[in-house]
Amino acid sequence: MRLKEKTHRKFVEFFEKISTMYQGKEFELAYSDIQRETGAASVTLKRAIQALDEDGVIEVQPGRNSRYARIRYLLASQNTEGKASEVTSNESPNSEDSSNQEKAQPGVPESVNEDVSELSHLVDHLRRRVRNQEMAIALLQDRLAEIEDKVRKR
């Protein structure tokens, strides 16, 4: 089963982003969240997940119920190894700047920076979910107003 390149890239980027948010560990997602974030139809979503599983990009297992899946992004270790080798081979003035930044913040462990980064990703995710809920409420209110207007006309 072959996906269009654009669709394949969109799903790989999505799973890579989520995997970095969970620090490369296995995570559980609702299919509806994946669909919402990628903008794919449900059939495309199922085909994409199956294709990525077959290609070895992700590993999919059943989640807590039929609406969820436990997913592990398998390319994370390959990407981090590739990026690490790029950083070590590309010694440049930017590496000096990063060491200066570390000196500018004495006493701040790297784990705190990672925690702050993870929390900011989680906050962004929650903001998107709240925004989606607000949009759903607005649509329901509009629909309710239409129904009330029809009832008044009768």
C-alpha cells in the first residue's frame, strides 16, 4: 500500500514531533487527535498508519480501546544519531555561542531545560485542544440557534 509523498511526509513529521514531545518513548494517541492534527480523512489515516507500520517508521499496538493506539516512533534513534554526528562534524562559531549561553546561566541543569521544553510542548498541545473544543462549542451554539429559530417560526 503506497501513500502519496506529501501524505507520507506529513504523517512522518507528525509522529516525529509527537515522539520528541514524549522523548522517544512509546505514547498513546486517539485516532481522532491524529486525524485532526494531520487533516487527513479517516480512510487515509488508517492507510497511512498501516503503511508507516509496514515501512518500519512506527510500531502500532492497540490502545486502551478501539479509538486509541499505542505508537512508538522507530526513526527517532536514527535521526538523533544523524543529528549528533552533524553537530560534531560541523564545529562552527555557533558552538561557541551555545557554550557561552551555558556559562550565562550557571546553576541551571540541562534536565531543567528539557523539562521546560517538554512542558511547553504539552501546553501547546493543550491550547490546540482547548481551541478545538471552543470551535466545537461555537458550532453547536450556532446549530442550536438555528433550531430555536425554526421552532419559533412554527
